[in-house]
Amino acid sequence: MNLLIKGGRVVDPSQNIDDSMDLLVEDGRIKEMGKGLKAPAGAEIIDAAGLLVTPGFIDMHVHLRDPGLEYKEDIVTGTRAAAAGGFTSVACMPNTKPVNDNKAITSYIVNKARNEALVNVFPVGSITQGSKGESLAEMGELKESGCVAVSDDGRPVGNGELMRRALEYAKGMGIMVIAHSEELALVGEGVMNEGFTSTELGLKGIPWAAEDVAVARDVYLAEFTGSPLHIAHISTSGSVRIIRNAKARGVKVTCETAPHYFSLTDDAVRGYNTNAKMNPPLREAADVAAIKAGLADGTIDAIATDHAPHHLDEKDVEFNLALNGIVGLETSLPLSLQLVADGVVDLKTLLEKMTCNPAQILGIDRGTLQVGAAADITVIDPAREWVVAAEQLASKSKNSPFIGRKMKGAAVYTIVGGKVVFKR
């Protein structure tokens, strides 16, 4: 299919482009960029006047729940939700059932995605066998099978010696380690952020130190081994400070945060709202301010959703019993655009964190509109207003704290390999 996207504001941080122009796609690749391009015979034309045209978004942290937990989400519904949110590529975490710790599971995900997914799916394998934190998984086999990174996401690697070895092996194999940094002994039976709100609600709290102590350990191990390290879903002011200082020392550390950590505080838990229960938990206003500052100064490299679908029966229970996590693919774009509206970051900086930065961290050839690149493109209406309605979410699960919230900004076309996979 050939495609001409006409008259949009093309913003591509990878090439430092921000200009009104046309984009010609032929045979699934970017053929030409420029003004006044002519459509070849039979090409589909998209009028992008008043719209943003960007590299396809990359979400480097999603849970597709496939294999084994398809009642929450599967590759079809998860990638449908991704496309609706403007994402053309997702990296799926390994805490499936069974855990993605071997070639067979990775191959299943790769093959199913090739046949059924609407967007590109890049598997993440586990650091340890079964994500049990006891012995290392076969990283070389995972990489050869198609994994772009390794992580025990959902659980930390508690043993520091094992994490050291993981970083050393991964460095030699050229695969990124993504750390879920959490000190479980400090978490204990906590179910939300420890602070004024948890005290008032009578819920056991998780102190900020549970994250900061683990982030510090993982950063020091990366410094000691000289290995690249990516830290998932940071949520505290301390994490931002530790990573900022580490980068200043030359440590090869990158990190991500999620939209809920710059959009909500732990006040969202009031009313014992289980859709505001996640791990790490929502923090306080000072942490939200620090996350925004980290996004602005480049300490935080990427915005990822940590899309974590759960069945209603796993959320519609007492707060202490509810599972952690929210769906995020379809609300990420407007929540992130709010950062631009509020003057926290400019549009180019925001798009870096959703396109070329995650591509670079994962080592994938995406996140750019360069001539010859795969035609993964997101077309955005930044002025479109809409209300988050559970029944309209493409995800199989509806566990979002943003249900009923008015949003501004939406993907109107999501194009993967030159093919329109979503049109609003």
C-alpha cells in the first residue's frame, strides 16, 4: 500500500525536524519527506492539516498477559489497545504463565504476534529462571529467539550477587537489563504509599525508601560492572535524584516513568479505589513534582505505560486483596500531552521520550521518520477532546483510574509498516 500524508506538522526528534510538510510511504517504508509532494497513482491520501505527524510511539513496558493469562488480555486485544493509543511498537514483559524464560515461550510470542498483532511486539525475557531470583535464565538463547531485553518485572532480583552476574552477562551479550527496583523487606504488607493518606485510610504503607534503596543498589552495581542498566517505572523524588547523580558520574543508566506518576497522587486511592492501586504505588505531590523535573532535565529518558490489565474480579475486592496495576495504553498520549500544555516539557522533548529514546534503549530500528525507515507513523489530533469510557476501551480489561476523566489529544491514525491499523 502506498500512502501520502499531506500538510501535517511533522515532528521527528530523531532528525530534529518540526515543520509543515508531506510524507510519502511506499512499500511499507518512508519514501520521501517534503513540501508539495505528488501522490503516485492509487495511493491513499490522508489530509493531516491541523494534525501532528510523528514517528510511531514505542511503549517499552507493557503486559500482554499472553501466554497463560489471556482472560485479562491477549496479543490481539493488547495490540488493538496499543494501536488505539498511537503505539506502533510495544515491548511485552515476561511475567506470563509460564514465565518467558526460554526459547519456546519467546518463539510462541514472536510467532503469534507475527500472525495476529496489529503493532510490532518485542518480547522481554526474564533475568532469572521463572523470575524466582534464584538462578539466571539463558540470556543468549532469549536474545537469539527475539528478546530485546531481560527483566524480572513484577519482582526485583533480591540477590545482589545474582544481579551483578546478570549485568555482566548481559553486557557481554549486548542485551539490556531492565530492573524492577524494590526492596521487598521494606514493602512488607504495604498496599499504598506510606504517608498522610495511608494513615488516614488505615492502610499499611510502602515507604519511599523501598524504591530508593533498591534503585541505589542497582545503580551502584551498574557502575561497578560498567554495564548498561534501565530502571523501570520510577515514582519517587529520591529515585530521580539518585539517577541524576549517577548520570553526572557517567554511569550507563537510563530510566522510565509512567503517566500515572506525573498525573496522580496517592489521594486517588481515597474511597479505597482499587483502580488506583499499583506497584510502585502512587506517591505524594513532592514526588510528582520531582518526576516532572526529571522529565524536563533529561534524567528520565522514557515514558512507558506499564499497561497492566486485570479482570474485574481481581479489582472489585477489598483494597488489600486487589491486584496491582492499571491499563494505560489508551490514556498515555493525552496525559503526556498535558505536560506540554503545562509547560513542563516542549513537544520535541516529549516525543523523544515516546519514540527515539525507547528505540535506542532497546536497540530496535524504530522511532524515526528517516527516509528508508519502516513507515511506523502516528497522526495526532492534539485538540480532540474525549471522555474515558470503560466500554470504549479496546483493552480486554477496564482497570483505569481515569474512567470518566475528560482528555485532550488523541491518535487519529496509527500506521504500522505503511498499513493503517487504527483510524479514529
